[in-house]
Amino acid sequence: MSISELIGKFEGELKSLVAFVEDASIRWKITDEGKWLEKFGAKVKQFYERSLEGQI
């Protein structure tokens, strides 16, 4: 199963997160794992904060 097929099976916020991870893997092209994790962590934090705002 490809990532695109997997994304198609999810809904809502989870679908957005999985699509983001796929995009990050392809576009960032960061070879330093620490830098990749730092950037990914920042994006996940933004995603989480936005999802909390939507619940209020």
C-alpha cells in the first residue's frame, strides 16, 4: 500500500497529519536526522495547537 492510498483511508485531522508527514519526507531533504526531527517537532506542535483552537 502506498502512502497516498493510506492517506485516502484516514479522515479529518489524522489525514492532515499523515499528509504532512509525507510532504515533510519528500520536500525537506534534510540529511541531518536531528535537524529533521527538530523541524518535524515544530510542525507537529503547530498542528496540535491549531487542532486545540478548533475544539474551543
